Amino acid sequence: MRGCPIDKALHKRGSDQSPTCSSHSSHDLGSNRSNAGLPPHPKAKGERFICIGEGCASLLDIAKILKKNLGPKTRTVPATVLSNLFIQAVAISLPVTRLVLPDLGVKKAFSSTKSKGLLGWTWKYNHEQEIIASAEGLHKFRLIKA
């Protein structure tokens, strides 16, 4: 989260706040399987599918999960939320901030009903496991600093 240009622009070093946006973990099945060296699913017929686990989490929810499970490694992860009004005010003078304005306070709604029904797909991990695994992978490949 700290690598985001908006985060860098909004926060002074040591700040522990982030905008009110949400995120999700998903996997694309169907026609994209051939890109991974897998044959297309016979029922996919060239269609695209969203395969999502438990829905969306706010950046604050993700931060709480990371802090709970990774302890001191998360010292720079934002722990509080900036108000939407503050972000809108900053956007007047800081153009990069305008990138998040359409997503402020919006809860994204995704569904894997089609993937589950047509392909019989199920998600293997809970929300917490996928967030921790993502963070550990980013750290392992030095894409984020501890």
C-alpha cells in the first residue's frame, strides 16, 4: 500500500492512514487457461469467468489482517482511514489523488456464481489466508519492504 503514488503524495513518513477504497482477490478461468499452459475448460466455450473467494475487503480490513498475522513486518501499513472529504479536498491541489475519487466509499460487488454453477469451481482459501499469502509473496520477491 505504501508504494502507491497517492499514498506517497498524501502521507508524511510514519503516517498510518489510507483512503476508503476496497479490493478483492480473484482468479480468471475459462479462455485464459491456455495462457497458463492449461487446456481450456470444456464448458467455458471462450467465455470469461470471475472466480472470487469471499468478496471484497476494505484497505482497512486488509491492514488489520496483515497487522494481526505479520506483526512487526507491518509497521508501515496504514491503520486508520482518511475521510472522503479530506481526500476530495486534497484532490483539488494534488491531481494524482483524483485517481481514487471514483472509488471512495464504494463497496465493489463481484460474484463467482457463474464460475461455481457452470464450471463447478470452488475457492480453496479463506480471505485471511489469501491476503497473508499475497503479502508474503510480495515480500519474498522483494516487491515490498518489511
